[in-house]
Amino acid sequence: MKKTKLNFKIDWKSIIIELLIVIIGISIAFKLNNWNESKKTELEVQEYMGSFYDENKTNQESLISALEYSKSNKKNIDTLKAILLSKNYSDERIESLIASMMGIANYAPSTTTMQNISSSGEFDLIKDIELRKNLINTYNAFKTTAKLETLISNYINQYVTPFLFENVRFSDFSSLHSDFTKDPLFENIVIGYGVLINQLIKGYEQNLENLNLLNEKLTTANNVYN
């Protein structure tokens, strides 16, 4: 029996072309996927930058208000301290100035954006190292300010309020005892309050510097992403 020899001619040209088409298709798909991911990341960063900017502006406004209140409070306390140190106990301003020790500014900055980006693990999306440092420093400073507010609040509760409760009518801050302003304890309370309000103001001012610097950085960042 005669064997038939089969000859197959391989079309290498067609195979190579098809292979190139597949490789090019995969490359295009891969690049499109990377582009989509990059665009998604860019949009996320843009959203975070906008949120940080809005949050920072709100915190600036709140802090300026708290700082102004505290400075006004300090002015009254300084006046009261000067009156007591000069032993001018008959000064009619004493009664109105006493009220300044009963209140403090309550600065409650918003930290929602920082909490969101930290909990999501996406803080590294912010590639600007200096901006990241500014954000961390600014939001960490809020904790220091909160501690200063707590310190002066505790001082009011432990020293100011109990003393005034025994010696002042809260409805109009008139004296229950005519000679209580001569009490050395009252003088010490006023001086101690003055020290604490000074510390709080310094903390607010440092916070405001951080917020102003961060505002500049965020403005630049938003211009880049928008």
C-alpha cells in the first residue's frame, strides 16, 4: 500500500499578525484600565481636596470667633486684675467684670474629612508630602487646643464657680458680701484665670497660623485638580 505524504504549509505571517493584534488589544485594554483607575484616583483626591478646603475655611471662621471672644475676655480679666492689685475695691466695674470668668470660647473644629480619609486608608493618595504634613500638624493641634479648653473649664468648675456661688448673686453679679473682693483667694483666682486664658489664646493663635498655612496649600492643590 502506497503511503500518501501530507504537506502542511504554515502561514506564519497570518499567525504573527493575529498574535500582534491580540498583544495590542491586551495592551490597549491594560492601558485603558490603568487610565480609568488613575482617573478614579484623581477624582477621589479632587473630592478630598475640596472637602478639606471647605472644612478648613469653616474651622478658620470658628477659630477667629473663639479667638476674638477670648481676647475680649482676657481684656476684662486684665482690667479686673489691675483693679484688685491696686486695691481699688470700690471700683464699680468689678461686678460687671466678674462675669468674664464664667464663660470661655468653645472651639469645636470639624474633623470629618480627616476621619474619613484616615479610616478609608486613602491618606496616601495625597502625594504632596508637605501638604500631608500640614494636614497632620493642623488636625493634631486641635487636640492641644481642646486640652487647653478643658483645663480652663475645669478651673472654672473647681475654683471660680464655687467661690462666686458663695459671694455673688448670679442674676446680676452683684455682691452678696461687700468685702469679698478683698479676699486674697479671689485675687488668686483672677490671676490664675488670667494665666490660663493667656495660654488658651496662644493655642488659638498657633492653630490659626496652621489653618492659614493649610488654606494656602489647599488653594494651590485645588487649582491643580480643578
